[in-house]
Amino acid sequence: MKFSRLKDVMEKTGLSRSAIYNKIKEGEFPASVPIGSRTVAWLESDLNEWLEWRVQVRDRAAKEFFG
């Protein structure tokens, strides 16, 4: 099991800090895991699943658009 800190999550997803937290609030992004009293991280497996889901959404939209 591997954890990613916010900076790494931002680099991996291309999202800003505020976009990540907004998407978490909307239920559209994996929640962070508390790993210390003031420290959170994300499971890399959760991030990879989210990225794969985004690709699937893109592919479905392209298929619907182009037939």
C-alpha cells in the first residue's frame, strides 16, 4: 500500500488543491486518509482508479459523440 501526499496528487491529476477538495466535497474524488495529527494522504490505488474512471468517461463521451 502506497500513500501520496497532496503535492503528488496535484501533479498526478493536474488538479489544483481547491479543485481536489471541491471534488471530494461533491463525492467525485477519493477522500484522503489521516496519517498524522495534521497530515493526510491518498491511497495511490484510489487515485489510479479515479484516473482510470476519468479515461472511461472520456471514451464513452467520444463514442457517443462520434458514434
